[in-house]
Amino acid sequence: MTAADADRIGPLTARHWALVLALIATASIADDLLRMPVQVRDALEEILAAYRSSSVLDSFWTASFNAAYLRPLRIAQIKALFDLAGGNYWLAYRGFHVLLLAACMLLFTRALHVRTATDLVAAAFALTVLTGLHTFRSLIQEAFPINHFLEIAVFALATLNLAQGTRRVWTDLTALLLFAAASLTLESGLLIWVVAVSGWIFGLRGISGRGVLLMTGLLGVYFYLRFVSLAVGVPTLAERSSGYFFGVLEPEELQARFGHRVWWFRGYNVVASIMSVLFSEPQSGVFATTRSWKEAHVVAWQVIAAVSSLITTGVIAVVAVGHSRRRLRPAPASAADGAAGGAADGARDAALLGVGATVLIASAVLSFAYTKDDIMSTAGVFYALAAYVSVRHVLTACAGWRAAKTAAVVALLFLAAATWSVRSLGIHHVASAAAFKTRNDWAFQPDTWKREGRWPARADEQRLLQRLRAQALAMPAPNPTFDWRWADRVWGD
């Protein structure tokens, strides 16, 4: 599809208006990110390790022999940004966070292939789903000191865009590099292979069959390195707490309850993770809304989340079933070669739904050890893509319906859009609260580490921590206590 194929709305095409919406959303969230100090929890140790490392290569090599994880590129990236920071660590790490956010939003919008005014309306809906889903919050409020889960989402969207495009020699090479980088950053990076393979199966052939086979070979190499050569294991019940039905179980409780039937707990994690994306319940394995309902103490944000997710997932399910019944042919080799007819559009939509469902299931399988919203963040991105396809299909179909049916469906979609918009606005409240908490963490950090016996003995390392602390405390962070009293009830805390 070219810009000339798109409907013009005023001075711009629908496609360009969609990019404008994405840039506006990116700018507003980027402003929140640049008001947040460098994170303390799960980040400070990594920054100290980067300082102690002699080079990026040394960080990569040392992390390759970690007994628990195979994430060498994750550690190497932290070292690379540390060296590039020139002392301004906040700008380096938060600036990179902003770049990842911008890449995610623009690649997401590009994957929609907006062409008409109806597409633009559906794209606006999809952007609110993307930024309103609870899995997106962890992409903003956490950074270790790099938000690698956001990085994996960017890699997955880049792979999807390659699969949707025209097959070229460099496309396969780029896809292979994306997989290699992602898989050596986090275990969630294996989703790049899932996107490439499922895209090829469902007709998105921008990445060739040879490229998919080569990527599968790299996947085999990854498994060999992890489980044979380096003998890296999988997380056990003793490593961390995890949500289970209506509460959080500590490692000792998990071992006592599931030590002899760990398969049950693993299965719960997979099912709960799928439900979390589709229904916003449970979150991090805990059925908080259901528990509140039982206790007759449901909070506004729980109602808003339930209504928005139930309607959207219902629409996606109806449209997916319709596509399945029609048994559409695979999409053409290029989704952007000018074949913009109804059959090609329908095939592309069916492919996005198929890839989204596959990514959802694969992400849930990767969550077998413990439930965590971060792990499902890429699945949340593909859920928003499925929402775009489904809403666009419904809006297009409305033209042939009776007035009463059209009015009812439009009213339902309006309710979903309104509730998703409220959830999307909540990202600013969450980011502001996270900034205040992080600033407070820095205020007490020296005393905390000294009390725990973790304060470094070397004077140069102490100066580094004090420099980071001074940068954090110099940043203004409003106290959320003075926010509107209803904010926590509408957006959560």
C-alpha cells in the first residue's frame, strides 16, 4: 500500500493521521518517562556491575556463564549505555527507554496498514487498547535499568513488519539478527521465532521459508547452549513468590503446596496468563477483581478493566470465528504490493488474528514458572493488533446492517472505547506515582544498604552511588497523596 492509496482527511492521509496519533501518545508518555529517576530496585546492582566491568565484551562473556539465566546481551547493553552516559546516567537510561517507546508505537501503527477513515477510527481504538492494557504499565514504570520487555516487544513488532512486507534478501538477515539479539537478551526473545513462523504459516511471507528454517536452526542452537552446553536450568518453586487465585504465595508455601504436583501450578500459570490478557483478570496470577466481588468491595478501576476487556475480547472472538468459517486463503507474498482488495485485506486480517493468538499462547507457556505481567507484555501488544482488526471489521460491516443493530453495536464499541480511554489515561498517574516512589527509594538507599551490609567498601563505588542519588533527588516528583482522591480508585495504585 502506498500513501496515494489512502483516504485523505484534510491535509493528510488516514495513514499519516494514524502516525500523528501514535506520535502524540508517544510524546505524552515520554514526558512521564523523562520525569522518572533511574530505578533502584533490580537496577542498582546491575549499574554497579557495569561500573566494575572492564568492557562490553567482558560483560557479555561473564553473563554467558550465569547459572540461572542465559541473558548475556541484556548485561552487555547495560554496560554499553553506562559507558556512553558520560556521567549522566539518567539521560542515558531514560533516553534509551524513550527511544524504545517511540519504536514500539511507530512499528505498531505501521503494522496496522491504515488506509481509510474507518481504519483510522479502528487505529485510534487500538492505540488506547495498547496503552491502556495493564501489561503496558510494566513497560513504562519498570527499568532494570533498561526495560528489556519493551525491547522484546519492539523486536517482535519489527519481525511482524518484516513478515508483512516484500520479501528481499536483507529481510531474512534482519529477522535472524533480531532473533539472535532478542533470545540472548531475555527468554521472551524466543517469541521472535513464534512471530516469524506463525506469520509464515498464516500467509505473511515477507520472511522467506528459508529464513524461517534458518531461524529454527538458531533456536536449536539456543536450546543446546542453554540446556546442554551451559546447563542453565529453569526457575524453581524456591526462587520467588507468585500469585495463586486470591493471594500471593511465598516460596516456602509454594514448595509445601505444589512440591509433589508442580505440574498443577505450572498449568495454572499458563491459563492465568492467557486470561490476564483477554480479560484483565487475574493480574500477576491474582484474581483481585473476583476477590473484591466476593467481598462486595469492587473498586472503579476493576469495573472499568472488566467492561473494556470483556467487550473487546468478545468482538475479537466473534470476528475470529467469522474468519475461520470463511476459510480465507493465505495472504499474498507481500502485504504492501498494491493488492489492496477485499480478499487481500481479509487475508491480512486473518493472519494478524492467527499470529496474535499464537503469540498469546506462546507467551503464556513462557510464563509456566511464575506469572508476571511483564512476560505477557508482548502478547498484550498483539492483543491490541487483534482489537484493531476486529473493530475495523465490525465498523465496515455496519454499513450493511439494519439501523437498530448498527446503533446497538456502535453503542457497545463506544462504551469499550470510553473505558479503554480511561485506562490509557491511567498510565500518567501510574508513572507519576512510580517517579515519586523511586525518588524516595534513593533518599533512603544509603541507609538501607548500610544496614543490610551491602554498601560498597571502595570509595569510587560510593561516589558513583552518591552521584546517582544526587541526580535522582534533584528531579522534582509530585507526591501522589495530593492527587485527586478518586485517582487511585479509577486507575489503581
